[in-house]
Amino acid sequence: MNKYIIYKIDFRLLLWLIFAFIIATIAGTVSHEYGHYLTYQLAGVDAKVHYASTSLIIPDDFDGIISKKDTFLMTLGGPLQTLFTGSIGLFLLYFNRKKIRLLEKLNMIHWFYIFLALFWLRQTANFVLWTTKYLTHGYFSQQMDEVKLALHLNIPEWSIIFPTAILGFVVTMHVIFGYIPIKQRFTFIISGITGGVLGFYLWLILFGKIIMP
């Protein structure tokens, strides 16, 4: 196992990465919602971005029709933004792979590429939340974008959320073991768990509803 990971924590890096994960969790959530917002605008309707959702703003004199196609595209906008951003990060890592793999410690710009690529991890996190809700409440939520898209396409509810969760997990493992130096991997994993949970709690539970109601 020492070939792939060294169980040693760089505490200075740990604190920095925890903070970065908190910021990335917030930025990922808000930018996802702006993906929805953009498709709302393209459909010709106004919208407002909240801390974890996007709502339609329909004026009293609105006489248009929001078609099923528009509804599908509005739902698709958020996941597309997330996956597009993650794919940009993967491309930047791949483009700089030779330089990165020679480093014992990543530079700031390389960490930025890492966090962009990990936008893919949202898909895995969504699946975990989806299954957790089933285990705790006894039913699968239909509020996840991926589930809504599947219902629009008349395919099983898990048909999009599950394979994209697997892809997200594969991308995450590829990023950790393919681009993060072995001496920094354990610190990164610990900071990811800690910072991700803290970011979720601070934004989605505590402060998000106050800052972006």
C-alpha cells in the first residue's frame, strides 16, 4: 500500500486544503445553480439563484408556454455546468501531466486544476445523498436533477444518477492517484472528507440560506 499512499499528514497543507474544499463546495453549488439560471434565460424566462436552488420568476403578464423540452433543458443546465467545469479541469491536468508528475509538491495552479476536475465528484456525492435518503426515509427522492432528467426521458430513475456517480468516482481516483504526489495524497484525502463535510454543513445548513435566500 505504501506504493500508492504514505500515511503522513502535512498539517499546513491540511489546513489550506480544508479551506479550499469548503470554498470549492460553495462555489460548486452556486455555479451549478447558475448553470440552471443560464438555461432558464435561454428559454426566455427569468429566474433567481438561491443558495441551493434556482426558481422561476414569471411576471403576471407572461403569456408564453414552458414546454417539456424547455423544462428538460432547464434541469439539464446545472449538471452540464458541473460536468463541463470538471472536464476542463481534467483537460488541464492532462495537458500538464508531464510537468505535474515530476513534482514532489503541487503548485497553486495545479491545485486549482485538481479542484476543477473534482467538480465530477458532485455526481458521486449526489448518489450517496440519494441512497442515504432512501435508507433513512424509506424512499428515493425525485428532487435530484439526474432523477428528474431520467423521468423526463421515461427511463429508470437510477439510469443517469448511478452511471455518472461511477464516472465521478473513477475521475476522483484518477485525479488522486494519477496527479497528486504520493507524499500529499493522504493529506488531500483527509482534507477532502473534512472540508467537504464542513462546506456542506456551513453552506447548505447554516449560512447559505442567510446569504442567498
